[in-house]
Amino acid sequence: MTTWGLSATILAPTPDILRFAAYHLDQGAHRLYIYLDDDTPDAYNALKAHSKIRVQTCDTAHWKRLGGKRPDKHQVRQTMNATHAYNRRAEVDWLIHMDVDEFLVPRVPVADVLAGLPDDLTSARVRPMELLGGGTDAFKAFIPADGQRRARVDQIYPNFGRHLKGGFLSHVAGKLFVRTGLDTVTVKIHNAFQNGEMLEGAAELGEIDLAHCHAKSWESWQASYAYRLQKGSYRAELKPATQPEQGGLSLHDLFQRIEAEQGAAGLRAFYDEVIGDSPDLRARLEAQGLLRLAALDLDGAVARHFPNVAL
């Protein structure tokens, strides 16, 4: 029987941590390696009591064991923890690194999909679908880079499409399952490396979507906006989706321009066109065959796997 697991470095409230863990146990994960980025005792105690979960608080002693002090950048902390999870004694056949706002949504059981892969394949990629903010079950689907992506994005998002990669606010790279047992592996956020060389030839797992809840609502998007602009997925160092000579701006530069010219009202107009759940956006996505509906039942999963915890 093929087994799989995930690793995650998490800084979030206890209910969100337990929803993430319980949901993936429901999906058949054999092992979860959870690294708590801050001291979260209620989450730690609940996770520690579950037989399929290995949990670690990332305190000073943890970082010392990993070779030094706590890295300032969360991306570096994620990489170090994901690599640590991969290189410990293998308890599963496949391991994927994910974030707390990401959820595997399979149309075929995950274990069955992985079991069907060739024995010599070392990695397999799941592509994201992005939650429409303010809703609970509607997502925009991944658009393959098939030569038509840019035209489709421009049709769906007439004002801001040129600045969006695949129509998404966040990544289109997805996340990577890596077969365990390989030597000298480093796991990064979207890719994995062996002996310093990126693993190539990953299978595309079309039977599994990665539901990314990047903006659950206007309020939650605003709450994380400043951090993402400075240190996260909208930071200045990231490249634009469209070349500047073709009118493209990075999200960092776009948001700064919107703020300078239109303030909060401009950001709200961007949100409404690009991510906010509405009949209009659903219709535009549906016309392109890109509307996906998925009810995750996160609280139900918590009740099943952590019955003594009150959210």
C-alpha cells in the first residue's frame, strides 16, 4: 500500500492548525510533520496526542539542532523544516511540503494516484486552485501555460489581468510530492533539489487540486496585505507576470501604484475584480471552464480527529 504524508511550518491560530491537520488525515495522510513557528501550546498538545502526527515547536533548541539560530525569513525556516522532515527516517513513500492555507482536493484517493506513478519517478506536482474571497466553496482553477493563458486571463480580468500570473494572486507553481529515500535532498517551497540540482520530470497530478485559501475575505486579505507586500508573496523582489515593456507590473509595484493613485478604494476595486466572490466573477470563470466548487468541511474533520477540542 502506498503511503504519503506532508510537512508544514505553521504560524496560525490553533483552530486553523487543527483544521489543516484534520482535513489531511481525512484525505488519508499516513503522517503529518507539523513545525509550529511559535509556541502554540493548545495546538501542540492536541497534535501530540494523535498517533499519525509528529509535532515540533520551533524554539531556540530546535534551531540549534538544525545548525544555528532562527532564520529571519519565514521562507528559509520553511525550507529548513521541510528538508528536516524529508531527511528523517522515512515513514511514508511520498512527502509533500504545504502551507496551512492549502488543502489537497483529490478526485481519486491521493494514495491511489501516487501508487499509479512509475517506480523510477522521483516527484509529482499538484497545481493550485485559488479560493474566491468571501465565499466558502468557490475556486478559480489553474490555467496551463498552453499559449492561451494570457488571452484567457485578460478576458476574465480586463483591468488587472496583465499583472496576474495565471489570474492568481499567489503562486501557480503548486506543490511537489517527493518520493522518499533519495539521498542529499533539499526541499524548498515549490521545488526540491538533489545534490544541488533541481529534480526534473515531475508528473502533473491532474486528479488532485491544491485548494489555496489565499484570501478568505476582504478583511483577511487586508490583514495580511502589509506583511505580504514587504516579506511575502507581494514582495518587491518577485518578477512581474508580464514583461514591463508590455505594460506589466509586479504585484508589489501594482499595489503601490494603486495605493498612491486611488487609496483603499482602488485596492477594493482590485479585490472585487480579481478575487472577491461574486456572481459576476463566477460567470466569467464559468465561461472559461475555470470555476471549481469544493466543500472542504474543515470543522467536521476536526470533530472526527480531535473530538475533545472545542474550536
